[in-house]
Amino acid sequence: MKVFSEIVKISFKAMIQYKWTFAMTLLSQPILVLINLTLFKSIYAYNETSSIKGYSLDQMVWFFIAGMIVSAFVWNSTVNDISGKILSGELTTDLLKPISLFKYNLADCFASRVIALFMDFIPGMVIYSLIIFPKFLTAFSFAKFLVVVIPAFFINFLCAFVIGLMAMAISNNNSLNAITYLLTAFAGGTLIPMEFYPHWLVTITDFLPFKYIYYWPIQFFLNRSTANGTDILIKTLLFQLLWIGILYVCYKLLWKTMIKKYCAVGG
């Protein structure tokens, strides 16, 4: 645990050097919010309605903002970090460290998300609220959002770690990473609300982990009727814990298999 905390401190100091990256994000994202606000105002006015697929105007605009907010909690660069080390041979050095590659990357991701909360999430919430105030948001709905977004972080990390390890089997996993990114955006429901998807497609996404990374945290944040009730909160948490368990087992099995191939290549 002491080694883990030290890595968090080191990663924190390294990530803080990228403060201007966070600043540029805060400057660019409000522009997208204003564009979405103008667009959806026109759509709602044209259809002479106050609700589309159960989303009010402010919820629809905040749907896309919520996607960015969830990313502030769950995003990581694990795939590129691990695959880069495997392909360059740096993994050999990491294997000699007093902490596993898994724990090292977990600590690094944890530190980056702590920084993102202070430099991206909090300032972003203030700026976005000035553009369009989230009238739907309550203390209880935000608390439920925090409860489900934490396991979402672990699911996303485990997915990324497993994909990163695939670099031991294939010479270049960039295509696999790109496909996973698109699948996460589509099956995770960040491109458009899943209410616009056909029923059969929504059913398929129920059996994939991506929906529990983005879609459900967004639903709880927006205080949607679909996320009301303790039963749906418990159900979501159970599915998240199930996927954490499945992906962790996949990581352990894949690590045992792939590390043998990596050692064979390294001589």
C-alpha cells in the first residue's frame, strides 16, 4: 500500500505539469455546449415540444455534457501506455519493480483522475451551469451518480488493461484500440441517447460492459425516470461488480498466458 501511495504521488506531480491541457479543454468544451444548446433549442421549438424521448431541453444538452463529466472520472491512457511499453521492451524494466504492472497503472490512473476532478470536473460544472443551469440535478441524484461512477472507473480501467496486454500477441493493437473506442462510444450510449436505439440493439448492450461505464452514470446524473428507485441503483451496481469480476479474471488469465510469450520473445 505504501508503494502504491508513492506511485500516486509521483503520477500526481507528473500529471500536474499538463495543467495547460486541462485549461484548453475548459476553453473549448463550452463552445460545444453553446452549439448543442442552439441546435437543440431549434429542434425542440420546431417540434413544438418540451420533451423528446423523455429528455427535457436542459437534460438533452446536459446529456452530452454528462458524457464529458463521466470521462473526467473514468478516462485513462492505459491501452497506449501498456502497449507502448510492450512493443518498446520497457515492460522488462517494469517487471523488476516492487509493484505489479497492474497496480502501477491503477495508481497512475487514479492520480490522473484526482487531478481531472479539480482541474476539469469542478471548473467545468461551474462554467456549464452558467450556460444552462441543471435544474434537474439534486443532491440525491448526484450522490447516486458518484456511487455508480466509481465502479465505472474500474470497469474502464480493466477493459483498457486487457486490451493493452493484447500487444503481446499482435504487433500493433492500434486497430483493436480504435474499434474498442468506437464500441465504447456506441454501446456506452455517449454518441446519442440510447432511447433512440432500436429495442433489439439496447438488449444487446445490456450484456456488454460499456453501458455500465457511461450510460447508467449519465442517467443517474440527469436524474432520469429510468434511474429512479433503489432497485435500479442496486441492479446497476450488481452488474458493475459482475463486470469488474469478469474483467479481472480475464486480466489474470491473459497475463499468465501473454507474459510467457513476452519472455520467450525477450529471450
